[in-house]
Amino acid sequence: MTGPTRSDAGHPAAASATRHAIAVRSLAKRVTDSSGELSILDAVDFTVAFGETVAITGSSGSGKSTLLGLLAGLDVPTEGDVHLAGQDLFALDEDQRARLRARHVGFVFQSFQLLPHLTALENVMLPLELAGREARAAATAMLERVGLGARLRHYPKTLSGGEQQRVSLARAFVVEPELLFADEPTGSLDSATGEAVIDLMFELHRERGTTLLLVTHDAKLAQRCARQLVVAGGRLVHDSAADVS
């Protein structure tokens, strides 16, 4: 597979990367199958300031989940650059990107991604233990913060969907990330439970000054973010920041 095209060091995007949580330039992703080359993303450019809340929206197949994976360094682009917390992601190898994510990034997923053989407390302790940090007290305090102080020893299968997503939020925020990536965080929840979880996520964002970037089909959720990016046909077709004069 051909690696991504590197940017020029003197390009303005490279200089701005140190001033932004995320800086993206000329990002493209193409794959080849039996029918030929397919463009999933093309010529995507934007920056996200530290502390900003941003929703990436678009129809199914628009490329928004692929974009999120590239922003987190979980996938590699065909062309272009992503700077995360001032670091050029694709100048790093896979292990280095994993270490960068561990230091700077938290994740919340639609399907929760909790380990079924671990209790709620153990799930939240895990990223701290992997980082070599004291875990039990911090994880306990974080679960109490999200309202699950009485569920520390419960396994995921004994928790409701809303409770599982609260555990996921606790796991994401316990490492005190600079950035939180959320992929359809309410997609598996009913509307009332989803709204309660989102209220909590934004409370934690405000308390900690975390940069929040989420992918969603939910227009109501997207409107709670200060900024919306709309992706269609693999291109960034609208940035609400451009509407503010």
C-alpha cells in the first residue's frame, strides 16, 4: 500500500498544527477493489481549536466514520496530513500512534466496547493501568461522578444500555484526555436515555475543557455542538464556522 503524501514543512497548516487540537490538510482516502479505485474521502481541510465542540454529520456512506478513524490515527490516508495535539500522526508508526492516543485521546463508541469479563470498575481502571498510573481510586471517583457508584462490581451484561454508556464515558474521561472522539454515542440508546448520556458528556466536557469531536446522524445532538461539519460524497461540503462573520 502506498503511504500518505507528506506535507511541506513550511505549509501554513504545519505551523497552525501546534495551535490546534486537530489540523487536517488535503486528506484523502482511496481503496481499490475488483471494480477499480473508489474514493472514500477527498481534499478534506479543517482545523479544530482546543476546547471546541464539533459534530461531523452526513448520510450513511458519506465518509464521516472513515474521517473519524483517520483523525484518530486508526487508519492511514492515501494522501494528506493530520496533526493531533501538534503531532504529525502519519510521521509515526502504528505503535507510536497508539502511545499518542493513550496520552491525549478518549473514545466513546455506539456499541460501548466494554470488556465483558471485567466489572465496571475494572473497565474504567484498564486505560490507567495500561499507562502505568494509579487506577482504583481515580476509576472509582469517575464512576461515582457519572452516577454509577453503586455499580462498581457489576459486569456489562447486568447493566442497562444507558449505564454501559456511562461506564464508557467514565473510561474515556478518567485519563483526562485533551480530545474525546465519539462515534454515534446515542445510536444504541432510546431517546430519553440518549439525551441523559449526552447531557453528562457535555457536563464532563465543560468541567475538563476537553475538545469534543463526534460523529452523529442525530440533528438535535449535532446542534448542541458549537460547530457542525457536513460530509457528503467524501468531501467536506459545509462548515458552520464559515457562517459566523
